[in-house]
Amino acid sequence: MARDITRRHFLNAGAGVAATATGAWMSRSAQGEESVAGDSDQLKIVAVSCSPRRGMTTSTGLQIALEAAQEVAPERIEVELVDLGGLSIPGAPAANIALQPGEKDDFPEVAAKLAVPNLAGLLVGTPVYFASMSYLCKAFLDRCGMFRRADFALSGKVGGVLAVGGVRSGGQELAIGSIFPILMCQEMVLVGEGRPTGHFGARLWNRDDDILADEFGVSTAQALGRRVAEVCLERAANAR
Ligand SMILES: Cc1cc2nc3c(=O)[nH]c(=O)nc-3n(C[C@H](O)[C@H](O)[C@H](O)COP(=O)(O)O)c2cc1C
């Protein structure tokens, strides 16, 4: 049975995502199969940086991952970094609580970037905040509940997670592990960074805000980007 996403889903979710994005979003075939690549051959991978510090190490780590993802198939893979730093992403609307009068909400614009028909992969990047994700990351992921309510619109998208801590073993794995179950609730397909290290995602150590100094961490970010891209391509090939 074909399941159409309508503008109502967004309005009910309090998100108000641009109708232009929703019209084309998640087109499904007559057999009810979700089209992974949409109408084009291009596969889009979006990375969302959930540090309140715009353009800092989480953002740079994701940029590195996206560059590696694009190198896998430059003609097929399209990438975009969405930096939540400096944006206002209130969490309360996720619990159906209205915004305060005059309160700014940048989530609808962010959601519209995920609501593109050729979205194939989503990278979530967070700084480690006391061994877990940042408050901004939790607010973002809670607000993404609207995709779940909109007929599991992120179902089948490939998900990978990157975490940056202020020390080597400061809880990067715990932060990654705090995000995985949330992505599972969206029916996303989760991957780690694959070979050669083959663990849970990208784990970086911020030394004096110079993430490039962490050679090992950078290598996990690159591996994660490659792995997400490879699985996106595999899934698109299988969907043909
Ligand atoms: C509230 C808070 C809690 C933090 N807790 C941890 C922690 O548990 N483990 C850790 O390694 N780093 C911790 N850090 C350091 C940040 O994870 C680290 O500086 C990170 O690189 C920040 O990312 P950004 O450069 O993208 O902002 C914490 C920082 C803040 C502000």
C-alpha cells in the first residue's frame, strides 16, 4: 500500500517544513517500495553537527567524513554539512509544548534538508558532554521524532555517528551508544566505521581545538564516511 507523506504530517508535528520539500519527499513506487535514490541517480549524505560551537571540532570531523564519503563515488554521492551551532533548536515542541512567544525555532529549515527525496545517509556528530551526547543533539534528535510520525520517513537511511571528546577515552563510545537507539527508533540502518578499525563509529580527541592533530580520530572519521557511502551505494544498487 502506497503511503504518502502529506503536508499534514509536518503541521501536526509542529515542524512546518517547507511544502516544497514535502511534495517530492519519499516518493514510493506503485508497489509501495521506498525509492532510496528518489528520481535522480544522486545519493545525498547529510551530516548534522550538534555542537553549540559552530565550525569547531565536531563540525570539522564531519567535514572530513563527508569528504571521504564523496571520494567513494564523486559522481554519485552528494554531501551537505548542517551545522547546528548558533541555531536555535528548542526541544520542547517534541513534547507538544508550544514555543514561547518570540522564541526562535530553526528546526524546520534543518528538517527540510533531511526531507529531500534522494537522502540516502545521515551522519550525526556530537561533542561528548559528560559521557553522552550534547543537549543540542538530544533536542535535534527528539525533534526528528516528526519523521517517525510521518510514516517512518527516515526508514532505511544509512546512519553513522561521530563523537569528539576533550580526552582520548572521554566517553566517545558512550556518546555514540546513546545515539544509536534513537536512530533505531527511526528504522535507520546503522553502520560503524568499518575496516580497518571496525568499531562503533568515528571517535575523535580534541586537543586544543585542532582536530587534525588526532591522526587516529581523523582516520575513523574518514572510515565512517567511506562506510556510510559504500552502504548507501549497495542499498541503492539492490533497490534497482
Ligand atoms: C558540558 C561539557 C561536558 C563535557 N564532557 C566531556 C566528557 O565527558 N568527556 C570528554 O572527553 N570531553 C568532554 N567535554 C569536552 C568536549 O567534548 C570537547 O571539547 C569537544 O571537542 C567539543 O566539541 P566542539 O569543538 O565541536 O565544540 C565536555 C565539554 C562540555 C562543554
